[in-house]
Amino acid sequence: MKPLRIVHCANFSESKYGAVYYAIDRKLSNGLIRNGHFVYDFSYREVAKNATFFKSKKFGLKKANEALLQTLANIRPDLLLLGHSELITIETLKKAKKAYPHLKIAMWWVDPFEKIDHIPERLSVIDTFFATTGTTYLKQIFGKNTYATLHFFPNICDDSIEAPSFENQTYEYDLLYIGREDERRKDFLEFIKSLKKIKLGMFGQTKANLLLGYHYYDTLQKTKIALNFSRFNDIELYSSDRIIQLTASGVMVMCPKIPYFTRLFGKNEIVYFDSREDFETKLKYYLTHDNERKQIAMRGFHKAHASYNEIRTAQFMLEAIYTLPFSESYEWIEEHA
């Protein structure tokens, strides 16, 4: 593939000053660049906020859309890649398509499908839509009559961001959970709080105990086992991006059984459980069998970095967007539609 010019319109969280430098938008831009392409990061929320005196995204919406069109005019990209770009209007995308008939427009999505009013209408304009959710589920939500092709893509790790923790010999936590305590997770989190003789670390339930930036990955280095528990654990192939941050950092991960998720991580790469009792039994076992725990963590680490790294995932996405023959037997390839 010849080098492409790409405008990547996503969050990039610039006003957080590196607190979430490991987010998927930056990893994906890294992967596209490392595949030999030019990428211009367009931080649409920052443009919107900076366009108004009161730093309001709502009142800066018009300016953000105008600025995106100006950026396309200046760069004349081959591809406009949209992340979680809810402020960009369908009218702007139609204008872009009309002005630049050669332009491909694709979009990625890594959150649960809540607050998605802007997505269905886009599927009549954009060429390709990627989500960290199985395509069977995508078709159930959006229907089969879309212009866009629907693809699953995995949560992404990055060798320059996630590093292993295998050499660590001192641990601060036996079990770590990072995430909100919403209604879907409340009962299970109350259960793990009740476990005896466990050094438990819990972060992210409120703004007061968020774990971000360097401190996030430093804490992972001091953790034996991490719990991956998304808001939804019954949707095929779906997990929050925490799964890749944990596995790619060399922590042994415990995760509820997610439909078809063993296609991404086998039973010897993360530890699955199907009940509270099963979780407690397996947790206690691996806390007293360090070598087995480390072996599972190592296999999960190598799987994450070999299969779901930023270069390979970006390569897959470009091949899907341009309907090229897939250059590798991607683990998730049968999920494309």
C-alpha cells in the first residue's frame, strides 16, 4: 500500500495533559504512522472548547466542524478516520464526501452502545465502521441495510506504552480492580470487598480515587492479579479496553466468561470464571501458586503484544477500509462482514 495521508479526528484528551496517554486514539495513530502513513491528529473536542470564551464544547460545535473541513482542504487526505467524534455532524461528512470524491471515511468505536444517536445516520455515509463488539451484535443494533461495512477490531496495545511486570518480586496488591461501581457491577464489587486476607486495590469508583497516567501503569507493576469486569459481560467479544492494558502489562487477568472471547484470549492466557464461588476458588489458588500465575500472565502478555499491537491492528483496519486481500490470518478475521 502506498503511503496515505490520514486525518484522525478523535479525542486525544489534550487538556488532561497526558493523564490518559494510553488511550486507543494515540495507539491507533502510532500504528498508522509505524505502517508508513502520514497522520494528522485532529482533537475535535479541544477545537470546540477553544473556540469559545467559556470553553464550551456545545457552543464550539460549529467552529469544530468548520475547522475539520478546513483541515481536509489543507491536507487533502486519502482517509478521514473518526474516533468518538460525536460533535462532528452528518452534514460535515456529506460536504467532505462531495468535495473530495476519492476520500474514504471510516469510524471506530470502543464503548458500549449507549448514547449513539450520531452513529446510525453516519452508517449511510461512511465506508467502514469498526467496533470492539462482534458483528452479529452490530447487525442486530444497526440492521443490515447500511452503506458502511461492519467489522470487529480488537482493543489495541502498544509496545512503546505497555511493558511487562515479570521481574517484580514485591507486590502491593493481590487483587486489583479499576473501574466504576455502577449498578451492573455493584453486587460483584461488594462481594470482592468481603473477601478475607486479600490485599485489595480498588480505583476509579469516584473522581477522588482515579488512577491515571504513570500511576496507573506503576500500580499494575505491583499487582499479582487484576479483575477485568466490564459493564456488559454478555455481548459477544466485547470488553472495555482495560483488558488489553492489563494483559499487555504482564498482569494475570481474571475475567467473567464473555461469549466467544476465547477466540481472542485462550483459557491458558487469562483465567475465566462463571460465578462468585468459581472466582474465589481460582483467586485463592493462583495467589498460592505463583509459578502458574506468572506463566498465565506471560502467555497473556505475549498474546496481546503479538496479536493486538498497534501496527498489526492498524494494518488490518486499512486492508478492510480499502477492501484489500487480508495479508495475515487475523484471529478475528471471520468476524468481518
